Amino acid sequence: MDSQSAPTILVGVDLGLPNFDAELEELGLLAQTAGLQPVGRVVCKRRAPDAALFVGSGKAEEIRQLALQTGATEILFDQALSPGQQRNLERHMQMPVNDRTFLILEIFAQRARSHEGKLQVELARLQYLSTRLVRRWSHLERQRGGIGTRGGPGETQIELDRRMISENIKRTKERLSKVKRQRQTQRRQRERRDAFNISLIGYTNAGKSTLFNALVKARAYAADQLFATLDTTTRQLYLGEAGRSVSLSDTVGFIRDLPHGLVDAFQATLQEAIDADLLLHVVDAANPEFAEQIAQVQMVLKEIGAADIPQLLVFNKVDAIAPEAQPIRIDDFYEIEGVQTPRLFVSARTLEGMPLLRQKLAEIAKPEPELTQNSAIHPEPLGDET
């Protein structure tokens, strides 16, 4: 991914797994978000990936010819490639070949703004890069020796590069640990204030930041693109109906096949979701794949240990639903893995349904009436005991 707006060929391989994106729509959106320009798409079916070229030699040649015809300068696969497959494909194509994992890392690197976000992205990129050193530099085969080299005569450049990356990973992890400790201190302070914590979660581009802005009148970055928000933003939301303020956090969006390195690297950010009292699960109601997107979010919640936290489903973008498909009720229940979960339909853009959402949040966040010690032990009699 060497330049902005690079003409790119998108490649998807149907291995018979569920949820295959035959039109490569999401990959195309990701590519455009990263500044690439899709100029061609290739989809094929295989029982299993080819060990050397992932798609096999015949299909690899077809992709190469299409790249030559369209003037593409990069190939982008929707699936994760092994370092060996990536190296072999680049030799065959004579141009850069990248996969979905690298693409998401690239977008995160472009979008991270906070110190913590940049550290998390850097860690994920270093971990990804450490497995691909063998193809990323032309000088790796050369030997480096002599005075001043840490490994002594005969240590290869690749070993030195790997040592350097390993040390960078260690330093980055240490700095992230410090950030996590700072977050824990902040959370303990909120707990001492008896704060009620709500985290906005959902598939990327579901409208979380727009909803966040509508609720707290903040100016968090919101755009109609994937991964518009990478850094957690927390604001106080006053709910007059509950007579209290709650802490509302806008978190990074989830996506299908989110790289495990990113899940690990973003633990500090996703910790906001883990520690929430309520998850406001935002869904793009106008997206025909919303059920699959809900399932993908649930998978990530399980990975980070947040699957048991109560959820309120907010089906956003109701203004973008066709008139014949509009919901009969704006509040009902939706089944998630056998559990009936409360659901509201809203539009964060037009504010439709927002008063009801605030009312629901107030009901959930309303403090429990405190029982005095005496009343807890000796409840009031139901009637005269005479």
C-alpha cells in the first residue's frame, strides 16, 4: 500500500464458509477508506487454499493479466495470506500483494489520534510485520558483520531486523501497560462516584459516533465510512428522568474477521466495554446484512469477556429504511443467541426515537431505592397485626 488512490484489484476466494462476500462490497469500502481505488474484482471458488499461491497458478495468472489491463499497481485479498503465499504472489504478480488484515491495520494507522490509539496500532503492526520480514526488505539475504554489530560476524540482516522489532514490541507493550494502569485508576475514581457506565458498541459504520453526538451534544468525529472512530471518547450524559448523570463511551467499531492482533492490541480501549454496566449495541437497520453484523459483534464480545453484560439494541438509521419495510413498533425485542434483548428503532441523524431512547436509559440507570438497615431486617407490616 505504497500510495494514496493506488489502482487496486480486489480478490475474494469462496472456500465454502458462511458469509462469503460474493460482491466484495465490504472489502471495496475498506479499500476506499484506506485511500485505494478498486479497478477490478476477481472471485473464485476453491475447496481449500493453494499452499503456494492461495488461488492456484491459473487464477493467479488471470489476476495478473487483469492488473495489466486495468493499470492496477496493487492486489488486495479479502482473506488472510500466509507470509509464504504473499511472497510467492508478489513474485508472480511483480507488484505488491496485501491481505485484509494488513488493510485494516493500515486504516487503523491512518485514523488513530490519541497516544493510546497510536500505541495499540503500532503494537499490532509490529506483531504482523514480525512474521513477514522475509519479504519486506531486499537486503535480507546480505550478511552483516564486523565491529559494532550486536550479534557479531555472520548475523544476517533479517536477524538484526527481527531483534529490533522484538525490542520495539517489548517497549510498546510496556507503554501500553502504563496506559492501562492509568485507565484503571480513572475507572476506580468513577466507581467511587457510583457512576453508571454505558458503552456504545456495534459494527463499524453503524452510526455510533452520530448517536453519541446526538445524546451528549459532543463533537466526536462522525463520518459515513468504516472505522471513523478508533479512540474511545467518554462524556457525561445527564438523564433528568433518572435524576443522575451516566458515563457514556464511544468505542471502536467491530468488523468481520477483525485481526486477532488488533483484538489483543485494543484490549485497553475495549476495556471500556468490558467494564460497562450497559452496552448500547448500535445496529445499521438499513443494512440487509444487519443480522450477520450483530453475530460478528457478539463473537468479539465473547473474545473480550463482555458477552454477559446487559445490552440494549439500538437499530439506527431508521430514516434510511424503505417505507414498506418500516417497523410497526419502535420498541420491541430481538433474539440474540436465544435471549430476548430489548430493541429500539431510532435515527441519530433526524433524532427520531431519541426521546424514547433517553427514557429507556433513564429507567435502566435509575438508582435502586436504598433500604435502611432496620427496614431491611424488619420490613413494614402489610396490615394491622391486631
